[in-house]
Amino acid sequence: MFTGIVEELGEVVAVENLGDSSRFRLRGPLVTSDAKHGDSIAVNGVCLTVVETQDGEFTADVMAETLDRSSLGALTAGSRVNLERPMALGGRLGGHLVQGHVDGTGTIAERTPGEHWELVRIVLPGALARYVVEKGSITVDGVSLTVVEAGDDYFTISLIPTTLDLTTLGIKQVGDPVNLEVDVLAKYVERLLGRGSGDLKDLEDLAEIKEMDR
């Protein structure tokens, strides 16, 4: 589990195409300082498993499903990436609960600079837009952010100078893809309430029982 607070702006060193998968070698001295084989590191919001580490670099295998669903397939040697280690038990939850399971990609449609911040509009598939709400949380390239405005096929976010300086969101251009992970709680609620009228009736009955117990 991650929090969406990027620890380090890393770099892709090499990408090896293995046919139905790819092996990435990435540089990240901070996140590899205590990493070992089998550990997890989020790369642009995608949870990857460390294969090996050496001299501030680590390798990770990326399956076809991940390459198809995320923007990792577009990365090449020299690409900058957001890196985060999993949250330690008892650590501070600075952002929100992030699984590192990317739901899909969006595209940066507009950037509007302000005096001390920047407003960014991102378009996304309608299948994901229904989970995005104003003032709710969303993960963009592994960064935990608050939604400013939510439309039918877009949402906006405000980026403070720290985010612009320390993550890839400061260098992404209009037209660039970004990885999106919506709030997992929204998906669970939809699943629980959308399985049929019987489930909704059960919830109503439960509410009546609780009321009678008072």
C-alpha cells in the first residue's frame, strides 16, 4: 500500500523488450537504499516488484497487462519517473490509500499557470470519470491529488510548486499520457450497491433493524 507522496524523481536507465513483457532498469538511490529482491516500488503509480538492486538502481519486470493498461510502455531510457516505497506500518498517511493498481490512463489537455500554482485539466475515459468527484482523491502518475473540478470526461487538479519541482507532473506536456488510479473506496461502494435491488433492500432492512434497537 502506498500514499501517493512521491519520494524521489528517478530515471529509466534501460528497457529490455521480452516479447510479452519488458524488463526495466531504473535509477533511484533513495528508494533502493533499503530495497531487496521481492520488495515493491511504485513507478509512476504502478506497483512493481524488485528483481535486483545494484549501485542505486533496480530492475523490475512489467507484464503485458500492465504495459497495456498504463503508460509504462511509452517509457524509454532517460524518461523521468516518480518513485515511492510502500508505506511502513505505523507511518504517516500523507496522501490517501493508493494500491499501485492503475485503472487506466488519461491525457493532459491543458495547463494554466498561476502566480504560485498551476491548474491542469486531464481528460479520461467515461468508465473512470464516474469515480471522480469534486474534492475527492485521485492518483496521477503516482501522486496523490485533490480533484478541483470533475466533468463527464475530464477533471482538474491544482499543482503547488513542490509538486511541480519534485515530480514528473512539472515536466509533463499537453498531450502526454498519465497513469490514473481512482479511489478504491468508490469502486467498492459501486460494487456493493450495484448488484441488484435485493442488496439495496437488505441495506434498507438493516437500517430499520438498527433504528428499532435505539
